[in-house]
Amino acid sequence: MRRHALHLLIALQAGASIAVAETPLGKRHYPVDVRRPGMAAEWNLAIDPSRQGQTQVCEVALPNGGAVELYQPSGVLSPLSGVNRALLQVGGTYRLRISGLPDLPGVEVYPTVELIDHLHAPPGTEQDFPVPLEITAADVAAASQNRMVTKVIYLEQPDLALPAPQENGLHTTDFAASANLIQMADERGRPVAILRIGGRTPDARNPDPAFFSTSGAVIVTEAPGKASTKKAVAASAQTPVQKSVKSSPSLASMPATSPGPRPFPE
């Protein structure tokens, strides 16, 4: 079976204090915008209701170690140990807490994961094909400086695949902050997940329910061959292919909240 590569598109944006007019996306209007958290996942479910209830194993990769915790809808943190895997539901947006980074002592960031779609691995091999969520030291440093880093992971189209082996993580492409990464990823393949790393932190005095996961409970999993913390629910699948896209360092502002009935501010 041929395995396709996951690719990454990344955008780095300045804090929300800078107001920047939206850049036209071209002659054809593209309604889904990566700058509106939750929009891509909700629209994808509306287009294809069969994705409702589907799940996907996701794996968080940190630079030189560190601690990863994932918020439950109640606000309770579930530590991710071992290879930092969790089973997430398609259409959901989830909040992480990243801490204990050796290169950035005392720094904590709270990124979100918006799961748009799932991979179609052969039944029983779902743990072999996690969606990688790579968080670098540069991402964390940018977020600690009140910048927003947005990453879109997408599954490549075979006829548009890069003629290079995927050996050191995801193939990554940088775009300007004004670019619509969802559109870029959609033109190259099938968007699977959006990772947003910003400077927002929880308010201990006035906790905002929208800060935490607006989706179902998170199931923590382990790598194949290891005992599960909880028994993982099998996800439906077809041949896996993965890719991600990233927008390049460029100063711009990004809306801090998501419109609609399920706001999920960064």
C-alpha cells in the first residue's frame, strides 16, 4: 500500500492589537476562512453528516520533551503520557496545555486543535496512522510574545505529491499571515486538522467555558503494543495519506474569537 505524506502550512501573526484589512483571496470567493476557529470543522460536518461521530488518533510532538495535557469539556486536564496521543472527534475543537519545555522554562501555552476530517486507515490499524501535531520551540516562543501561529495539516493529492521523502517530520510550506491556509490546503489535498498556537491563557478568577473543549470527552491512548490508559474507540478508515501546510512569518492580526453558537477564542 502506498503511503502518502502529511504536509503542513503555517502562518505567524502579530497580536490582535494590530488591525489589518483582509486581503482579497482572488477572483473566486472562498467562504471558509482559517481565521475563524471552528468554521472549517462545522462546515465539513454539514456538507457530509456521515463524518459525525468519526474519531481520529492525534499525536502531539514537542521539541526536546515537555508536558502535554488536554482539556476535557468540564475544564479538567487529562495528561498525555508516552507518545502524547489522544482520540479526538471529527468536528470538534480541543484545547491543550503545553508546559515544561527544557528550552523555555516557565513558559506555558494553550494551543487549540480543530479536527476537520479523519484518515481512512485499514480497520484495526488506526493507532499506526496518527495525525501529527508538531509544536516547535519557535512556535511556543512566538505565542509567548502574543503572536498567533496557525498550522493546517492536510492529506496530499497523489498527483501533487512532493518528489521528496518525508523523513524529518512534515513537509512544511510558509505563507503570509493574510493567506487563507484552508484554501491553500484544499487546493493541494484534503485538510485534516488546524493547530492554532496563541498567547491566550485561562482566567483563574472568571473561567470562560468557551476556553475549554466544546466537543466530547477526550480518550487518552498509547502507541501500538503499549497498554492503553483507556480503551480507544476504533475509527473508521480508508487508505491514509497525510500532509500539512503553514503560513510564513508576517505581521497581521487574527480574529480572537470564532463566530456562531460555539465560540472558541484563542
